Amino acid sequence: MSDLFWLTEAQMERLRPFFPLSHGKPRVDDRRVLSGIIFINRNGLRWRDAPAAYGPPKTLYNRWVRWSRLGVFACILTELAAAGRERDTLMIDATHLKAHRTAASLRGKKGGTVASLGAARAG
């Protein structure tokens, strides 16, 4: 079984009204590109690390940038969130960040200790 993410046809039909019209040359497969963009964002990958099944990374990046500037993704998220809103729902942000191990150090510039820093600030 593949670990790749693919939008279903039903999901694509729900999203299709938000897509901008294609001018000139037809766009490549919207389902493949949007699935790739979601996969990249969900997994925190670089564009160049996109699996080959989603097509060229440059295509994914270009579509993300172009549609972001046009507000397509913001519109999609706003409309989908508004359609499913419940009045008794409470949202909690579960964001977490990783810090480098040296970021947790409380040492001063020249090797001060926690106790000496506290005493210097108090005095």
C-alpha cells in the first residue's frame, strides 16, 4: 500500500468550483498537482523532495505560488470551514516547534550559570 496522499473524485468535485479558469495551454492534472501540494505541506517536505508520482516539483511549486497569490487556497479553506461550522465546536491549536539543543541553554555570553544570571538581574 502506498503512503502517498490522493484526493478522491468526490473531493475534487467539491474543490473544482474554486479553481481559476485555464487560459491558453491546458493545466496538467489538477488532482495530481493538488494531491502533491497537500502531501508536501502535510509532511513538511521541500518541493524538490516531492515523490515522482506527483509530477515535477517545479509544477507543484509554481501552482502553489500562483494560486496562493490569487487567493485560491485561502478561499477554499474559508469556504470549507464555513460550510462545516458547528456552534458548539471548540478549536485548540496543537502546534509545536522543535528548538535546537543550544537554544535551551541559559548560559550567559561568557559561560555564566543560571544562578549568576538570576543574581545579576535581581541586583
